Amino acid sequence: MTKRKSQPSEDGVVADTGNAFNTPPKRKPARKGVSDVNNAMRSEWAVAALDTFARVARMEYEDDQTRLADLLADLMHFARAEGSH
């Protein structure tokens, strides 16, 4: 199994170039306390979650596609059991 590493830009932010008329893009207001979170960080969290799931579910030697499919299916089972489907 190879380690996955997301590749942020030098400043860690993905640039948004706006639209064809060069107007600034509209941005959603950031939730309190998460203004410095970017997609590269979210990707790292997902990798950590997937690796932890694979270890707990004894799937360390399965390929990434199988591990992800199993995790998503288990999360859907959890959501349905909790009544949030």
C-alpha cells in the first residue's frame, strides 16, 4: 500500500481565478474557527480516516478503492441506523 499525500500549492491554498469578466469570485462566509482550513487539509483528514478504518476493519492490505467503498457503505449503514438517511 502506498502512502497518499495531497499536494497543496506553495501557500497551501487553491487559487480561484473568478470568471471570464475577471470579477472576484463570490465566497461563502467561513464558519467560525475554520477560516484557515483548506482542501489539502481536508484531504489529509480523509486519508487519516481511511487508514484508521482500514486498520480497525482489518483491511490494511486491500486496495484503496475497496477500502473507500467499504467505509462509505459502513457510513451509510450508520446513518440509516441513526435515522439520518
